[in-house]
Amino acid sequence: MKKRFLILSIILLTAAVFQINAATFKMASLLPEGTEWDNALKKMAGDWRTISGGRVKVKIYPGGIAGGEADVIRKMRIGQIDMAVLTAVGITAIVPDTFAMSMPFMFETEEELDFVVEEIAPIFDEAFLEKGFIMLTWSKSGWVNFFSKDRVVEPRDLMRVKLAGSVTQPELAEAFKGMGFNVIGVDLPDALMALQSGMVDACYTAPMLAASYQWFGIADNMLDLKIAPVLGGIVISERSWRKVPDKNKEEFIQAAVSMSEGFYKEAVRMEEKAIDVMLDNGLIINNQDSGTRDNWRDLLGEDFSGFVGDGALVSTDSFNKVSSMLEEFRSRQ
């Protein structure tokens, strides 16, 4: 009897340990289902399941069905969502200083961006941890352009129309307003409706998103000028991360990083394809005039005062760090 009781106890204990280590993570994503982005996430989810021997599963909620980024972040904080794919908008909502890597006209090349992200990411990773989140991987996927219903080339052109701005970044909206732009708060899943209704006339987005969400069908003018890099990342709440067996954590991170690196290579091809598809369906590309970039850059000022400083989106300290890193990189070229 004692032997039978001992065996039963071992079985129950083993089952309990398995239950403790088993977890199904709910992952929110704004990326449309069936896109290459979405498929890459599904592969990562499969990798996690394999690495953990089936103990950790990831259920993806694509296409914004879990809500906009503000809602998703709130749900992560209260445990309704475990992890999320966030754009720069969502990342900045958690750690505002990260916008130093996404400010308009801060970077000119991929090489500059790569150098700065590599240098400053560990600092920002600590900031996420302090807010209760783990940054599993940073990602980049091209550059942002202006899309508008009418031709926009110079700053004065954009000042005449209503520009969609994220509701999760009121400070950013205020910065643009301070420079003379008419910014209307819109959450990403509602952008198409806002364009259709005339609530807004222009948006600030990546060509792949403009194509995927069909925004270009209405905002069919694109300015051929790189405004800012498209940065994002995969974030998991610290609460949920604690459920992952320690022995699997490093491999989970590597799977996320591998997904991000592979996706970037594909993103370059996808962006070219997206632009070709949009051109075939009525997109008009407006080429920048001589001095256009300088006109936009001059609007921001040398110190980016609309975005940097007390009460602004980015602290002076973080801005100075990024600026110093850029100067260091450029001095080597």
C-alpha cells in the first residue's frame, strides 16, 4: 500500500510540475493574417513549441483583433494578453525615449540605424524591464513615407491637410501640431475608415502597411522620401516570461531574433513588391525636389526641440546619446 501511495504521489507531483511549466501565450499582432509577417510569427510560435517539447504554445491574434496598441499594452499589464508585436508607436508608449530611434530625418542610411540600435538597445532593454516587460527582439522593416490623397512634397503641402496621428502618442501629435501640422488622432485599425470618411487626408506609414491595409486606395500619393526607419519589436510581459522554463529562455530569444533577421531580408523584397503592386493599382509616386529633405529637416531644427526636452517625447539625455553615436559612426565613414 505504501509503495502504491508513493508511486501515485510521484505521478501527481510530476503532473503538477508539468502543469506549472506548461503555458499558452496569447500574442497580439496588428499584422494582417496570411501575410509574410504573420507567417514568420507562426514559424516562431512553432519553434517555441518545439524547443519546449510542446509545453509552451503561442496563440496569435492577428490583424488587430486584440485591439489597437494602446489596448494591447493595457491588456498585457493586466494579464489578458501575454505578448505582442509592437510598432514604434507601441514601443514608445512603454518607453518614450525609444522614439529617439524613430524620429523623422534622424537617420539617413540603414548602416547608421544598425550601428545605433546595436549600441543603445541594451540600455532600452533595461528600461523595458523596469516597466514590467521583456524586449525579446528588436526588428526593422524598411522606412516610412507620407501617403496622401493629394500631392505632398514640401512641408507646406502637408500643413494644408489632416494628418493621421496615433492616439497612443499624444506627445508626438502635439509635436507635429507645434510645427504647424493638423494632426487627428487615429488608432491603426481605424485608419482606413478615417481616410474613407474624410476624417484624415494623409498618413505616415510604411509602403507594406499601406498596401496590406489598402490605405493607398484612398491616399494614393506617396512622397519618395525616406522619413524615418520602421522599427518594432516583440515584447512579452515579465509576468508571462516567468512562466517560461529557464532552460528554454535563451533559445526562445534566439528564435525571436532569427525570425526578426529573416523577416528583414524578406521585408526588403516585400517593400519593392508592395510598391509595384500599388503602382499597378493607381499609386502616384511624387519625387522630391532639390532641397526637399533639407526643407523637412530644417523644420525640425538642429535640436529636434519639438520632440526632445522636458515634457517632450524624448529626454535630452537619450537624444544626446543617439546623436553622439551617430556622430561617431559618421566620423568613421
